[in-house]
Amino acid sequence: MNHRDDLLVADLSGFLRAFEWVNAKCDNGFTFRVNCVDGVSDVALAVAKQFASENSISISTEEIAYSREFMSKVLTRWLLCYLNDPVARDRLQDTRQNFSLSYPDFHSQLLNPILETIERLVAVRAAYKIELTTKGHYACDSDDIVIAGDDRMLFFHFSVSD
């Protein structure tokens, strides 16, 4: 990976970390991560390596159609989870209705730069949803997504443990 790509991954990681923190203020243990793996084209091998530390019993990959719409749905579900949590709504009130992310029209303004970064980092040839069964606790709910290019993969992990 070159220096420019390193910076893009770091920027993406920081963005996910910020929304992990925002959602965690809603009394849930959220984890949002991205990992870029260079020089890899074998998805099954890369996935096995990526999840080796999870004490996995089984790992399955399901190819899914990548599109901006698909990835937008995943990002909206996780990053803006606090907007759909009735308890969080009590805690994070927008009484004057002036916080732009309270409005769905602004969601694309938030997500489009992220989608552009993904597409700059990986010439997308396929995407996969990962299903993981572990010996211990993994998460109450999660989405693990791999976006594969010819010689690079982006692993996205979104989960909540509480």
C-alpha cells in the first residue's frame, strides 16, 4: 500500500471510530473496524487468516452483489443506529431540529465520501458477507463484509455486544 492509501485507510478508520463512540453513548458496546489487506486475491484464505484469532468453529463466505446502495444500507444501519434507538432518542435530543443528521436527506452527504474512499482503495470485483461461529461470544449482532479487488481486500466489521 502506498502512503496515500495508508492515509485513506487511517481516515476511514478514524471516521468509523468516531461513530462507534457516538453509538456507544446510547448504552451499547459498538465496534466498527476496517482493515486493508494487500497482495491477496484468495478470499477464503484471507478470511480464514483475518478471523483466526476469533476461535472460530466455522467461517462461511457468501458472495453478495456490491453496490453503493448495498454499502449505504450497511453504513446507515450501523453508523446511524443511534437515530433508531428509542432510548438514545431520549438521550440525544435534537430539540431545535438543527442537527443535519436528524434528516435522511443529509445521510448521503455523510456517506458518499466514505463510499468514494472505498472505491478509491479497491477496484471492486466482488463483495462477501462473512458468517462466523465461534467457541465463545462474538457479538449480539454483527455484519462482517469483505470488499475484494484484484490484489487488495477491505474487511469491514460492525457489531454490537450489549
